[in-house]
Amino acid sequence: KYSKTQSIDDNLLVKGFSWSTHNQHRRAEDGTAVIRAPCVPVLWLIQPDLLTKLTSEIALSDSGFLQRFILDETDWPVEVYRDPGEFCPVQKAKWASLVYDILNHFRKAPTPDHIEATPEARQRIDEYRESIKRLLLDPKGLQDIKSFAQRWAEWAWRFALLFHVITYRRDASKFPISEETATNAIQFAKYYARSIVTGK
């Protein structure tokens, strides 16, 4: 969204990541709406040229918007279309059950659930964070993408939480995030981090 000055206005999306209070100016009503603790999940499936345009906007990096996104560009080869037929009804039912169970429990919860992590899980992700710090201290390391690299350990925690909730669903708060889940999450974070470093 652009403001009246045609500058990019991404404040709500940035604050919706950290649940920070946001003041939304409403020209029609000539007033301001105060949004407390906004939570804004975003999933965009966009064309490669639009992704390039998005990532080339300096203002989106300066605001921290792009650093919060986990981006991936998939090279899909051209092939002759073949009708895959109907999806497996059992798998469709399992997927629907997972999505609705998670949404109905967590989105409608009056207060956020608190999920712990085992000491081993914390140690794995702390070690990953320290490895990133060492690269950032290297003059030939990640200086040109420093603001992105500083988010990679955070990405690992986000993946770990996602994997944990998918496994335990509404009972996720009854169990701590395991070392195995943290290790798998780090591998995912490294995959997406590699795409930023190599451009692939």
C-alpha cells in the first residue's frame, strides 16, 4: 500500500509480526483506528517478476519488512499438462482436519498458548545463532546481508514452533519442543538462508 506521498506504507504488516500497537489513519472517517496487538500472517504466491520487484524495494528492507519474510523462488520447468485427476480423499480429509483443528484452537483462543522448549532444543538453536554471529564477524562473511542473517535463528524458532504445532495440534502447549524438532527446523532455516546467499 502507498501513502498520499506515494511512499510505501508497510507499517501494519511489520507491526503485525511483533504484535506492536498500530495507529491506522482513516481518511474517510477523518480519524485514527488504534489496533492493539495486531497479528498478521501472510502467505504470498507470486510470479517471479513480482518477487524481484518486491525484493528490489530498498524501503522494504529499511523498514525490516523483507527480513521478516521467508522467501523462496521455485524454478518450475515447462512441461506438457496432464490432468492429475482427483486428490486422494483420505489425504484431503487429513489436511482439512489439521488446518481446521489448528485454526479453531489457536486463532479463537482468548489468550495465546505458551509453548516451552527442552534445554537440548534451546542449545541447538543457540549454537546455530552463534555460528551466524561468527560469520557476521568475518569481514568476508555476510556483511552485505547482515540484517537478513540476524533473523535466521529466529526463522529456526518459527519453523520449530510450526513443526511442533503440526505434530501435537491443540495439545502443543502440553509438550516442549524437542531437540529433534529444533534440528529439523535449523535445516529448513539453512535451506532458505542459502537461497538468499546464493540467489537460488
